[in-house]
Amino acid sequence: MYVILVYDVNKRRVKKVLRCCRKYLTRVQNSVFEGTITDAKTEQLKRELKQIIVPKEDAVSIYRMESYKYTYKESIGIQIDMGNIL
């Protein structure tokens, strides 16, 4: 399955969430990740994130698509290589 994950977390937890997400997905913007991932890995990612975030302060959204085949991505402006940031 193809997923897009976005988060808005307290600055004290940003680095931990970032490290966790990087293990499973590709960073495309400061708090946006995307990629192909199995159901099992998605569940593992969610378990890890639940150990990091504070539900009353933080938000994580995961958008699931059955296949990348049916997605279309259009970017406007510069393409940022997020691989080397933080």
C-alpha cells in the first residue's frame, strides 16, 4: 500500500518522530513522509509513534491508498531533497 504521513507534534518530540518515520518512509517536506509500505510495517510504525507522541498535544495523520498506481503527484516550486536535513 502507498501512504502519506503528516505530523504536527510538540517541538520536544519532533526529532523522535522524524527518526521513527524515516525508518519506514521517505521524507518529502518538513513534517510529511510518503512511500510504499506493508500493512504489518504500517502497524509497527503506528505502535512506535504511539510510544512517542502525547495524544492530547500531538497529531499524526496517515493517508492510505491501495496502490501508488492510482495516485498522481504534482509539485509546484522547488523540489527539496529532505534526505540530508536533520
